[in-house]
Amino acid sequence: MNSVFPGERALPDRGRLNQAVRDALRHLSTQLSLLTHRVGGRLELKGTDLECLDLIDTCWSAAAGSPGNAIRMTAAPSSCR
């Protein structure tokens, strides 16, 4: 039984789609690591410093302006957990 109607293209099987997504995410991760390395080098920061700054930037407004909440020293909002 053919589940593809005439004139429609058959989609690649789920395994190939999953592999394509994993490959794209791996490539994106590599590119972000390279960008982080270059930005950190110019600002004389380590990668973990940039990750911490990103966490604070992401959670700052959600944590009602409290850095303690943003780094989970107190109860953080669910959006930053």
C-alpha cells in the first residue's frame, strides 16, 4: 500500500531526518564554540565567563532583577531552571 498520493513527494525516512538534524546541531555547536572562543579572546575572557554572562543575560529579567535568583542562589523562576 502506497501512502503517498500521486504528485506528492515522499519524505525521507525518520532515521535520515534525525541524522540530518543531529549533523546540523553538531555543526551549529562547533560554530558557536568558535564564535565564543573568538569573542572571549578579544575581550580577554574565558569560555566559562561568557557562559555565565549569557546565563545572567538570559535570566536577569525573569529573575526580577536579582542576580542571586539568576544563578539559583534562591528560588529561580521556572524559565531559568
